[in-house]
Amino acid sequence: MADPPSRRRFRIDWVLRQELALGPALLRRHHLDQLEQAGLCGVLSLSGVEEAPPPLGIEQRFRCRRLVLPDHRSGRLIEPAELEAALELLAELSAEGPVFVHCVAAMERSPLVCLAWLMRRRGLSQQQALDYLMQVHPGTSPLPGQLRVLEGLNGPTGASPNGEKVNT
């Protein structure tokens, strides 16, 4: 049985260096210190406060947005409109600096949003994005039903997926 989120080691995995990072829920004040030391400016939370209460002071230290997305326990899959809303919030936050995206365990929801970001912003195919994300964040494990929501996602305007290496 896996350790509960509070017992796992907190870590920051850069998806795109100085642009996008992901990891598990921020549960302690020293997690905020780690984000600051890494140069992160924004936090996109994809889990509910009741799932992982954030440490005090987070909103004074970072630009924060929250959009609660469903995970395997919710009994439903993420809707395309919810994924689009997450990407819009991520774009808003990233306009002011590097962003940390998290859910509880950084296995389903936050990797899914990062996959969508790679597809949309870097023009990667779903498989290219998944392969890459699994290299930089080995905990990536969205469910097949969650991945299906990516099938209708369009890449950047005028861009087509290619096999180029992602600049990290």
C-alpha cells in the first residue's frame, strides 16, 4: 500500500525549465521555501482544500489559483471544458513567471494538465508528451479514461506535432 501524501517526500520536477514544474500537494511551510528557492512564482492547485490543506501564507508568497479536477476516486472523468479551464489558469499564472502545478500525489491530475500544456504549447503528440513527462516525472500515471480527454486537444495555432526534443 502506498504511503499517504503527507508521508511522501516532497519534490519539484521541472517539466519545462523555468516555466513549468509539478509535484505533490504543498503541505508544509518548508515546501513553500523550496518553491521560492526553485524560482517558482505561481501555484496551480488541482485538488480540493479538504484533500490537502495548504500551508498558511501560501497566498502571500505566490500567485495562486485552484481548480478542483476529478481523480480516480471521484467516480467521473475530467471534462474537456475543465481541462481547458485548467490550461487558461496555467497560462494566466505563467505570464508572470514559472508555475508549480500540483494535485495530491502528482500522479493523475497535475500530470494530465502538464501533458495538455506540452501538447498545446509545444506541439507534441499525446504519446510524445507522455513519453517525455514520464522521463522527467516518473510518477506520471493518468488513467486511460483521463488520457482520452487529450485526444481532442489541438496544438498551438499553425503548429504540427514533430519529433523535436523539448527544450527543458
